[in-house]
Amino acid sequence: MENLIDDKWLISVKELSIITSIAEDTLYGWSERGLIPSYKIGRLRRFNLGEVKSYLEKFKQNVNEKNVKVNFG
């Protein structure tokens, strides 16, 4: 199935919140502090999905790299 949202499109904070499962208030706060790439167009805040993906990729962690031992038993 083809991706419905192109990484080059500008999307709203609500759409980004649904895609990332990050609260809208958190996304607004991050964007206002310059912690996440965004565009201010008049009164609207928009996000480029490709830029946000690249930004969030920095926070991806591999459990094996952190030497975390998980006991499920």
C-alpha cells in the first residue's frame, strides 16, 4: 500500500500527533522552543514530516547498546 502522506508535505500539529503518538501540547512546546523543526505560517504551525522523522530518528535507541537486561519471569 502506498504512503498516503508524502514526507515533503506540511502537516498540522494534530496530524503529526496522530502519526507520532506524541501529544499536541508537547509538539507545540517543542516547536516553540525550537526543539523540533516546524514552520510558522501566519497563525498556523506546520511540520514537514520528513524533517520531523529525521529529527526523531536521533532519539532512537537500541536496547542492546544500553546493556539493559530485562527479566520477564
